[in-house]
Amino acid sequence: MLLRLYPRPFRERFGEGMAQTFHDLCREHRDARRGLFGLALWIFFETSVGIVRENTTHMSQLGKTMLRVALGALAVLMVPLVASQLVEGWNWNAGGFVFVYVLFFGTGMLYAVIAGRWARGHTRRALVWRW
């Protein structure tokens, strides 16, 4: 089921081998009478990292920018999350965190768009100036 989260070209090239490897690992753990929980947790983590890596590789530049801004906004949101646990009287509900995340994400995307246009404009001006 996790293989469906990989990009189609990756799935078509490696999906069958990955599924076979997964079945072989499950069979080895079962035959050795080792628990499958540890294996499932390890495979879930490793596969999740691979899914993110492969999807990022196949993303457009806009998609990569959006992912970076979304992760950056999430990282900045950790400050009020930790503060709400440590500071007495700081009681944000889930809606407050969602609102602040949307503000962080929107500000980050606005900055990315403006910075991208500004950089492209100055590159063109520099080329025109040299000629």
C-alpha cells in the first residue's frame, strides 16, 4: 500500500522488487520467530523517508518551494507550541495554531514569490546593463 505513494515512474521501475523484498523480510522474521512490530516500524520509517525523497525529486520548482515553505512554517510554529506548554496562561486552541500556520505559510509563499521575481528581474537587468 505504501508503494502507491511513490511517483509512478519510480513505482514502475522498482515497485515489483520492493514488494518482493518486503515479502522476503516478512517471511524471514516470521520463520525466525522475531516480532513483526519492529520490522513494520522500521519499514514504515524507511519507506516514508524514501517516499518524501522521491516525490521531492519529481516535483516542479513551485512544488519544491511550497514544500520548503510549508516545512519552514511548521518549524516556526514549534515555538508557540513549546511556549504554550511552558508559559502559564498561554492557551491556544487548535484553531489558533491552524490560523497562525496559515499566516506563516502565506507570508512565506509571498516572500518566495516576490524574491523569485525580484531575482529574475535583476538578472535580466544585469544582462542588459552588460550589453
